[in-house]
Amino acid sequence: MSIDRIAALLAKAERTDNAEEADAYLMKAQSLATAASIDLAMARSRTAKKEQREQPEMRTVVIGEKGRRANRHLIALFIAVSQANDAKVDIASDSTFVLAYGMPSDLDVVNALFSSLAVQMTAAAQTWLSVGPWRNETYEAVVSSGGRSRRVTKQHTAQTARVAFYRAFVPRISERLTEAREAATAQAHRAPVEPDGADTSLVLREKAAEIGDFHRSTSKARGSWAGYTGGVRGDGGSSGHAGRRAASLARLSEQRALAGKKPVQGSGS
């Protein structure tokens, strides 16, 4: 897989605060990941011996301690990265860990991207809280009373400003990863097809079907994940804008990991 190439390419971005440069580095990294994933899928389609082919697996990824407020936002980030890299996700009922299903090479990319982006998201939010003008702002909140919900305006606190930041950061990251994936996939479709080569679309559909079958046969998950259920709604004001900007500036580096997190653990062979 291209993890080393991704890390080497994006190491250059560690020195830039230019939004356009940072965006180009992230999209290039996702493009490399997608291209490598497609190449591996095409190679698998030409491999006669099944035991020599990459097989789907499940991995456990620790998110955070029980009750930690950031867990749901980190899980949303993990889902965004996984969706861009052909992985499926089950979520623990207490939001302390996730189970990722996919090809080993794709899961390596998911782990590298998520670990880096999670650190950047939390660090950028902390910086924003220390200097941002959120203290003088209000936000839209949903409150429930007597079985009915209504919207009210409340004064921002550090907690709600952080939530607004995270809720803007994750969708922007998802947009950028999706754009890069779509561009890399389109390029693969335009590439000349070898005489004995398989159709790219068919190969990718077969790969997705194999991962889907593996997930259905392995997963013990029941119900659905509710995601963020707090009261912060609306665009988040300056905190939301800061979250989107931070996501546009986000850089990747596989050397970083969430502070206090255990390494990703394989649950299979």
C-alpha cells in the first residue's frame, strides 16, 4: 500500500499554513490511497489462487473512555474516513470503540488518516477555544419539555463552541476525501484497459460485495447508531466557520496518534 508515500508527500505540508496547499496535499493523499486500492482490487481479480489474494478482515479501534463527550464526534470522523476507503463500521453501544471491516491495506489507510485527523481536529478546536470570539456569541439549541421539542437561543459555552467546531470539521473532511476519491476513481476508469484486464467498475463492485458479505456474516451489531444527540444546532457561528477552515487546512501524517490511545488491534488472524 502507499502509506509511506502518503506520509512522505504530506510531510511537506507540515510547514505550510496555506489553505490551498494543505487542501492539495490532503486530496493527493486520498487520491493515492484510492488509486492503490483500485490497483490491489484489479490485481486480486487476476489472481487465480484465493490464498494469495488479500482477504477482508475486522479490526477493533479504541475511540475513548466511556462517557467522554468527544467520542461521538471522533466516531463521525472515523466513519467519514472509512466511507472514503471502502470500509464498513460497527459502533459500540457506549461509543468507546468501533469495529472496522475491509481489506487490510484499506484499513491501514483508514487508521493512518483517522489517527492524524483526530489529533488535528482536537488540537485545532482547543486553539480556537483559547483565542476565538465564541464567548460573545449565541447558538440555536433544541430543548425538550413535556414530550415536545423547541428551538431556543442560548449563550455559547466552551463545551457548545467545541461541539459546533467538531460538527463543522467532520463534514468538510468528508467532502475533501470524497472529492479526492471520486477524482482518483474517474482517472482509473479513463486508463487504458489491458487486453486480458477486468473492467474497473466491475472489479470495484465485486470488492464492495465481498466486503459487504464479510460484514454481514461477521457482524453482531444490532440497531443503529444515533450519532450526536445534543442540543447544538444551526451553523455554529464563528465556531462552525473555524471548524470548516481547520478541516480545509488539515494535514496528514501517519506518525501521529491520538494521545492515550491504544494501537489499532486486529481481531482476526
